[in-house]
Amino acid sequence: MILSLAWKNIWRNKKRSLIIIVATALGLWGSLLSGAIWMGWGESMVDTAISRDLAHIQIHKPGYAQNKEIINYIPDGFQILKETQNLPGIAAVSGRTLVEGMAASPTSTFGVKIVGIVPAQAKTVTDIYKRLIEGEYFPDGGGRNPVVIGRKLADRLGLKLHSKIVLSFQDLDGSLNYAAGKIVGIYKTESSLFDQSNVFMRQADLFRLLNTKPLIHEIAIRAESARIMPQVYAAVKANYPQLAVHSWKELAPEVAYTSAAMEAFTYIFIGIILFALLFGITNTMLMAVIERFRELGVLIAVGMKKGRVFTMILLETILLSITGGVAGIVIGAISIVYLAHAGIDLTALASGMETFGASTVLRPFLPLDMYIALPIMIVITASLSAVLPAWKVIHIQPSEAIRTY
Amino acid sequence: MSLIELHDLCKTYNTAAVPVRAVRNVSLQIEKQEFTAIVGPSGSGKTTLLNLIGGLDKPTGGSIFVEGKDIATLKANDLIDFRLHHIGFVFQAYNLIPVFTAKENVEFIMLLQGVSKAKREQRALELLESVGLGDRVNSFPTQLSGGQQQRVAVARALASRPSFVLADEPTANLDSHTAGALLDMMAQLNREFEMTFIFSTHDPRVIKRAHRVVTLEDGAVKSDIRQNEAAEGTE
């Protein structure tokens, strides 16, 4: 009955309550949507980095990160590749042979990383094959030494599809090798830095050019889902203590940090909005209390304990805020779901977005825990808003309040 | 033991200018089932005395015993609890909860007492029936006339099964006919339920029906006259 009284009291001054409900709803809607855009951006950076090259987990020979020489390949790499394929929670694995070298055209030269892959295997872990803007991804009968390069590198070297590209690199003996390849595909990702420095070749061709037995420097692993990635990472690390196992967060801490920062900014922004609303709600409730001064005095006079009156005012404030909050969350969720489906086209800002390695089509995203945290934040805000009005109430002297008109 | 005993009761308000002695050394005994009117000119201390008896204000001197308990010594929360269980209030301006129906207004007091829903619903309906509002139980205060609202207020005052009812100028806002009907009803409740009523009033109709008339002047008892009960029911 006290809950019912609190709810009915809210609607005694419909206009005033609606103003604060609409203000709360709009404030939350705006902050949720902008937060979702930031977080969508952060997620986009993470997703593109994982799908482009990082995968969820990578295995290297210890010290490879510091010295990326060809001799630092993974001992028994193919055996480990086979084993990891069968570990639980792993969706796909891809072995990569990595060689630092130079790419040259008749007009220019550029330092690159030559990535030797098994195309069918690489497709299951990363999605460079989806990013081709010209040509094909290692087509059957693609000729001798087919190569897939990035748009940025092609532009820098002045090369086109089907052009010849000369790659130079050291083999296991330290001798310098030259090999001519034919550009069969040109890709473009969100990162121009990646596009200008990664050249893809078939592993078999690279082994032939290196004149070496099959060897791999990197095993890229994709977990079945991002959610189970930490468990998979722990299992792989435990299985291969002799190797360097890294998660994408360790490999690209700046991406992980940016994603975490986006989430933190969202909470801070929502906190600021709620803090501003706190004053509006306090003002509304103070007015409501002052208007009902006599009535509240009567309630205390007839036997309602001050603690109960305090609770009633607290409930009124919470109900008022929650009504606005729920409306804001619902409108926000609908907007986010719609925009996540439709996407926000930021092609006009493409160059800026590429600098951050984010997709030009932004899909707002808000994690489920934020939908749980928000009502809690609203209840805390409402409770703080109720302190001053409720404080006034518990200091009412019924004998004075009854005679107030 | 009397229902209410006031011993040398004083109340002084310390205003900025000079202390105001609103009640001066009042000593009274009010018995069960009395129909008492406290009268006097404006500023004579009627409302202050009623507030003191009702535990809405603390005396600056003397004592107030209700059913043998000195309510002046009770702590704030205990006093609220005492009012809830022992005192019914009827105010000049009715003071019903506007968002509740007549039935809910009556029920609310019993909710505070912790009475079960079924019992409080039943009693609320009985009380509204007894004050002649059996057909208006679901009406909101704004849908009722002043007299009807005051009847709901009386039903609310009785809902807690109090020891006595304090009515502060209950007929002041009512027309002559409505005030007469309300007094008839209160007199009937006084007879049938042995309910003690204490009024502060200027209204000669209330004074005429009272068993006892206590007249205050400058906060002190000027006269205390017991009247013939035969005056009841005449209007």
C-alpha cells in the first residue's frame, strides 16, 4: 500500500513528473547511444585486428618478438599445429612462415613482412580473402609465385594487379635471395599500416624459394568464441610451456586498452548525465515535499513513523527515476539494436577511421552487463536525490505542519 | 483512573520577542465516553492544549497521563506509535490522502498498525457504512463534499480503535446542515461505541451537544461546566 501510495503520489503533478521522466529518459537514451557508439568503435577495432591478422592467440618460439630472424622458427611447428587443432574450444588454426624482406618494383622499394600461408587454412582464421578489392585469393593455376599485397603497398610501389613484384629476403644460411612474384590479388583492410607492410605467399612457394624444409614461425589460433578465449589461452599456455603463447590483448595492448577505455568513458559519461539529473530529481522531490508539507505532517500525526515516511519519499524518488530510466533504456536499446543492424556509415571519415584501425561502418554495441549496471546506477542516483527531500520530511513537526496552508 | 489526566500543564513558546505562554497550569481529568468541548476565543490555547493531549507537541511543564501513561516522557517514535494505537484525529481541513479512495484512507491507518488486508478491508467498509458513506467507498476525496470528507475523516479516526478522538474545529468548514448531521453521527458513535470525543471549537452547535464544556482564556481554564446529556440529539 505504501508502494501504491508512492506511485500514486508521483502522478499528482503529472506535468512536473513527466518533465523529469522525459529528461531522465532523454539523458539516458543519449548517453546509452553515444556510449554504444564508442564501444562499437572499440569492438570494431578489436574485431578487425583479430580477423585481420592477430587471431585470438599466437604461438611463437620464445624470443621471436625481439628477434624476428628466419632461424627463430617453432621447433616441431607442424606437429604442434596439428596438436592445437584438436584442443577443446579451438575453432581453427593457421601456421605462418614469416620472413622479413623487401618488396621492389621498377620504381621503388619497400620493407615488408612476407607471410607464407596455406590459403585454405588461413581462410579459417583470418579474413584477408574477404578484403580483396582486385583479383583473387590464390586462385588455382595462379602461375608461379602468386602474391597477394595490400592496396597501400601497391600504390607505393606503383604496381597493379598482375604486375610483377620482386621480393628479396635472407634464407636460413643468411644468403640474400631474390624472387619474382605475380600479383594475383590486392587487398585493403581498415589499417593502411598493415596494408603497406604485409605480403602473402603460398607456404609451398616460400619453402621452395628459401630452399628449406617446411617450417613455421607463428601459429595463429581462433577460439570458438571470444567468451571462452581466456580458458583456451590458459590451456594452450599450459600445454606448451616451452613456447611463447600470447593472447591478442598481449600482442596488441593498444587495441585492448582503447576498447577498455571506451567502456570506461561510457560509464563516466552516463555517470555525468546521472549526476546532472540528480539535481533535477532532487528539485522535483523537494517541491513535491514542500507542497505536501501539511499532508506529510498529518501522516506523522496519525501514526506513520518518520522512517516510513522517509521510505515513502525514497520510493517515490526511485519510482520516478526508474520510470524515466526504464524509458531511456528501452528507447536506447531499440536505437542501438536498429543501428547495430543497419550500421552507421562513416565512409566520409574513412581516412581517420583507418588510422585507428576501425571499420568505416560502425555498429553500436552495449554489453549486457551495462544494461544490468544502469538500473543500479539509477537507483543509487535516485536514493541520493531523495536524501535532501527525505531529510526535510523527517524534521517535520506535525503540530506545525498540520496548520500549514 | 481517568482516561486522560492533565496535571499543571504548561506550554511556553520562546519567540524572538517575548515568551508566549500558550497553556498555563491546566489541570483536567477527562473520563471515558465523555463528549467534551474545549472552547475559548482565538489565541486562548485550545489548539495547543489539543496538540499536547494528542502528543503532537511536548509540554514545557506538568504532565499528561493517558490511560495511566505519561506521554510527555515518551520518545519521538514511541509517541508516534502511541498516537497510532490510542488516539484518533479529526482535523478542520479533513486532511485525507487525495490519491486514496475513502476506503483506502480508512484502511491506511490499519495498514500502519499491521492489520491484515482482509480484516482492514472489512473494518473500513463497516466504518464507512456507520458514517453513512457505504455507497461512496470507492470515491476519491475530490469527489466528495466537505461533509462527506469529514465523515471519512471520522471513520479514519475510529479505524485504529483509539481510546479517544481529538477533533480540532471539525465543523468549521461545514455548512449548518452538514455540521448538524456530522455532530449527530459523532454523538451516535459516542453513545453506541462509548467513544470519547474531545473537540476544540467555537461552534455553538458543538458546545450545545457537549457533556462538558471547558473554557480557556489566555491559556488557563476559566470554567469547566458539565451539561445535561439531554441536550444531545437536538438540532
